[in-house]
Amino acid sequence: MSGELPVYRRRRPGQWVLTLVVVLLAASLLQSLITNRRFGWDTVGAWLFSRTVMTGLLTTLELTAAAMAIGLVLGIALALMRLSDNPVARSVSWAYIWLFRGTPLLVQLLFWGFISALYPTLSLHLPFLPAIGDVPANSVITTFAAALLGLGLNEAAYLAEIIRAGIVSVDPGQLEAADALGLSRARTLRRIVLPQAMRVIIPPVGNETISMLKTTSLVSVLAYAELLYSVQIVYARTYQTIPLLIVASIWYLAVTTVLNIGQHYLERHFAKGGSR
């Protein structure tokens, strides 16, 4: 229409200057990465798909999945205990979360790694009955078991709070409606509460999974051959420290990228379910 006023976009020279500065800095960094021979890119390429690194990567993935599974199962139980009407259950859950969130994960891993110093043998003691079994602690709490217990039990404390927050976010009116319909608490939780709570739970759980992938590197203090410890073994022998650390970083970035994509689609799926 002839009566419409022309629209003039406001010029923002500051944005162009900032963009130019960022591009120049990125180009300078890229040039440094390519031309600096001290990065040892030939060594990176030689070890990137080596059997040692691939075995360490597979071990890291297994440890991540197993620790998150333990954390998720125990976290659900702890969250339900925190929301229980039973004061004993609430107190036990609170104490567990307080303990495992309040002490460093590295310290917890070391405790599990040196558990045999406290309990050289493990046995089951029941009141008024003789001890059942008597096995060396090191044969039960292996390096893998120590790493798994340290990571999984610690993660459960954080997931418990995430799951509890998701459950609390559900409208209390829906719980009252389910109670009026005569639904059991288990069925209400499974059919009404959790599907809605997932929209709140999924994003932080996805972040915790990505964090767990990188946190597995801490178990190198137990001499467990995950990804980081595997490259440490190599560079202790070859003295190629920086290139081998780059190899580990590339694989951490690659797996993290895949997990980010999976988290994105999970969030979209549950967001669609909530908009119906």
C-alpha cells in the first residue's frame, strides 16, 4: 500500500566489528593448531584408532552406562523415600544424599579402592548367628567394582534430587483425581506422575550422563584402564603426552556429541507428549 512507511533497519557497526574480531581470532587459533608441530598431529592420527585406545574407550562407555544404571535405580528409590510419609525412610534418604553430595567423589573412589584396609575379609553377620562366608575383600571389591560403586552410589544422590524435583513439579490436583478414581500409588506413579515428570527430569539427567562420561576419568587413580588411563600408559612409554591427551579429548568430544544429539531428541519426544 502506498500509505505504508518504509522500514529502515538500524545499523549496528559494533556487531560487525565484534564478528570480525571473532573471525580473526578463530583463524589465528586454527592456524596455530595446524602449523604448530608440537601438537604432534601425526602421532594423534597413529593412536586415534589403536587397539589400546579403543579398548579404553569401550571400558569408559561400559562404566558410564553401568554407573548411570545404578544411579538411576537407586536415585528413584531415594526420591520416593524422600517423598514418603514414613519419617524413617525420609531420614535415611536425606542422610544418604547429604553424605554422598557432601564428600568429594575422588575421596569416595579412594575409599572403595582401599576398602580392604578397613575390612580385609567380607562376611554376612546376622544377630545370634555365626558369620556366613568369609572371603577376601579384594576378591569381591575388584578395581572395576570399586570404580562402579564409587561412581554409581555418588550419582544416585544427585539423581534422587532431580527425580524428586520432577515428581514434585506435577500438579497435585492430578494426584487427587487419581486417588478419587481409586488408583493405587504405584499405578498413579507409573501412569500419571512419571510421564509428566519426565519433561523436567530428562534435561538434567542428560547433563548428568554427559558429566558421568567425563567423570569416569577419575577412576584412573585406581589404575583402572578406562580411556584416560589407557592413554596415560601409552604416553608414559612414548613420552608423547600432549598428542595422547588430544586423542582422549577427541573421543570424549565425539561421544559427548552423540549424547547431546540423543538428549535433544528425547527432550523433543517428551515435549510433544506434554503438549497433547
